[in-house]
Amino acid sequence: MAAAVKFQQFAEDLAKGIHDFDAHTFKIYLTNATPNVSTNAIKADLTEISAGSGYTAGGNTCAFVSSEQTSGVLKFILGNPATWTASGGTIGPFRYAVLYNDTSASDSLIQYWDYGSNLTMAIGESFSITLDATNGVLTIT
């Protein structure tokens, strides 16, 4: 999987209590809009790809697994979102997968992954994201 890049606003959102790792719903959506870590803060800042052909608006939920602290390091572990499979048409193009908090009032952004080039799934093709089940999607030290 591509390396994760954290949005800068995420640090302030943590301090303000916007994210409740144990209770909120987190999702990943796909976009072709280039993220800006210093100015993008909410889901609406990045245009999501069009819904349809196997892609649902808002993206797919990542089931909460755990958020555990050991020796001052918190690991936030999420399950993999469901796989997207193109059906009845193509999905994309997209280049970025974006993790956000769907429970926060403004859908606060957390981080994104850059796949390096535009991807388009033809009918019958699938795209899945595998999140790190050992080290988590992010750590806080």
C-alpha cells in the first residue's frame, strides 16, 4: 500500500476532541483531486469520484478494531474497507484514497494514500485497500 500522509488539521482536531476512535465511524473514499495537507481539512475540500458502477458516495466504512496505548504510543487500528468492484461501467479515474471521520459534523479528514498515477477500474476489475493490522493506520506518540 502507498505511504499514508496526514492532513495537518488532524492534529488540531484531536486536541479539540473531534475524533473519538472508539465510537466514531471512519470511511475511505476515492478522489482524483490532489490533496493539500496544509489547507484541506474536511471531506468537501476534495471532490470525490462519481458514485455508480460499484462505487458508493462517501466511500466504504473501515470497521473499528482497536485503539490501544502501550508505553505512551497509541495505535489506531481499523479493518479493511470493502473491496470496490466495477459493475455496469468503470470506476474512476482516481489516484488518492482518503480516510475521514464520517461521524464528525464536517467529515474531518485524517490522512490519504497516493497511488502514484490515475487508476480506472474496467467492468469486473476490483480495487482493495489493505490497512496495517499490526501497526495501525496511524500512531500517536
